[in-house]
Amino acid sequence: MTRRWRFWFGLIVALYLGIGLVFHWQWTRALRACDELRRARGEWVDPGFSPWLELFFDATYWPVYAWVNWQYSGTLFATPCDRMTTTPTPVQARVPGLGFAAQPASGPCRALPLAAKPVWP
């Protein structure tokens, strides 16, 4: 009984971490492409912190990252380039000086007030 439980638990952990590694690889690839685009525009690009620490957090917390990215950006691998648009959104029309394309809040964040100062330079 214990061996069977250990086998299934090990299989679930291996599957979870395997999906996390693929998620990290795909997100890093999308972020690298976005960084290239931002460098070409002359924007500042975050150099990153520690690849090993990023791998650890991406591989362990990938369900949270994927859910938040899907909820607010509509894609699993959201990058700063996904939030950049040239047409103003309804939020930008209501809040003067808002410097990035924010999406209207949904869910429990709907009741929170929007900041009136620019968030993105």
C-alpha cells in the first residue's frame, strides 16, 4: 500500500514540476522576445535577478502565474509587451495621464479605485 502511494505521489510531483519547467521555458522565451522589442524601441529593459531563483519560482508557482496571466491578459505567458497598445482603452479615456493600456478590472478587483497617476512611463 505504501509503495503504491509513493509511486502515485512521485508521479504527480514529477508531472507538476515537469509542467513547471515547460512553463518557465515558454515564459522566458516570450519575455526574451519582448525584451528585444523593447530594446529596439529604446526602452529600459529589466536585466533580471537570478536565473536559478526565477526557475525555482516559475516551476513551483506556475499555476498561480498562469491563472493570473490568463485572468488579466488572456494569455498564459503575459509580458510587458502584451499590455502595450496604441489605441486607448476605456480605462485610459477615464483616467487622464495613465501611461499604459490597463484593462478594466473584473472579479473581486472591480470595486478597487483606479490610481490617477501614471503607472507606466
